[in-house]
Amino acid sequence: MIVKATRDRQQELAGLFKSARVIPVLTIERLEDAVPLAKALVAGGVRVLEVTLRTAVAIEAAKAIMAEVPDAIVGIGTILNAGDLDRAQALGVKFGISPGATPDLLKAASASALPFAPGIATASELMQALAHGFGFVKFFPAEQAGGIKALRALAGPFPDARFCPTGGISEANAATWLSERNVVAVGGSWLCPAADVRSGNWEGITAICDRTMKLLTP
């Protein structure tokens, strides 16, 4: 029963990611950057945002975006354990995503009501995810784990698995990844360069998003 419920949530999440095409991976160092960054992304047509748990202000940043940028669809990334998963669900975000997955995390995620995509890099990891009902996963680190050739190899024994490749994805290769049959969306940080965030170049970030979305929209 839990596996079926997990699969239902997975379908919902895969549909959300498919409509988004690209998911920006946000590592927010300063809380005051959270809202203007989200507004810049949304203005460029990028609404589904992954706020990573890599900084001390991540939780407060996600709260601020949800409160002040209603057009943003906020999820939490870099979920490493059940505690992180609980924190994300308590926030009321729309999804969770991880760079990898332990058996304990997969068990907790399958029992959680939060739509979740575990990270995988190998066939064995994908088999564990599938056993817990997760057929939509993050492929990470995508380029370093073998790139498109590796993804195509996984499509053979796992024809129904769907992926959001992240890691080494850029404006230059995003469209190539998205052309793969088993790719739903791609993730990356190129939409919001750290230098632009530090300098408050919000118009520049909006321009990158706008250009990217025009390139990636069928």
C-alpha cells in the first residue's frame, strides 16, 4: 500500500518537473538574497525551485520565498536523512529531492506524504529506489557518473524509470539531455551564477532564465 501511494506521489512530482523542464539548484548563502533571487527566476519563467539544505539559512530562505513569492513552487534539496525529510515536510514545501539515498532514507520517504525523488548513480541504487516505489529519480552527478551514455544504458533494464539529471548540466547541453526519452527535466545552478547572486544582478539572472526557457521549450 505504501509503495502504491509513493508511486502516486511520484507521478505527481514527475508531472510537475516535466512542465518545468529545468529545476534551478539554489544554494542561498544570505537570507536577504532569497526573495529577490526567487523573483528574478520566476520573472524569467522558472517557477519550480530547489532550495538546497547546504547553508545555515536554507530553511528560513525557503520560508521567505513561499511567503513572499506566491508564483514560486518551492522544494527542498540535499535531503540526506529522515530528519531532513521531516524538516522539509514540516515547512510545507511541494517536494523533496536528494543527491543519493540510504535504505533508511528510502524507507522514511516511502512512508512520508512529501513527493520525493531520491538520487541514484548506479543500477544497484536505482534497483533499491524502485523497490521502494521510486521510479522517478535524480541522476547525480550526471556527467561525472557517465553522462548520457550511462543514462541510455540504464534505459535497457529499466525502461520505465524516469530521471532528472543534475551535475554538469549547463545551458550548452541541457537540450541534449532533455531530448532523451527517459529524461523528464534537468537540474543545475547555471541559471543563477553565484557571482550574480552576490552582486545582486537580478536582471542578469532573469535574462539567463528567459533565454534558457526559450531554448528548451519544444
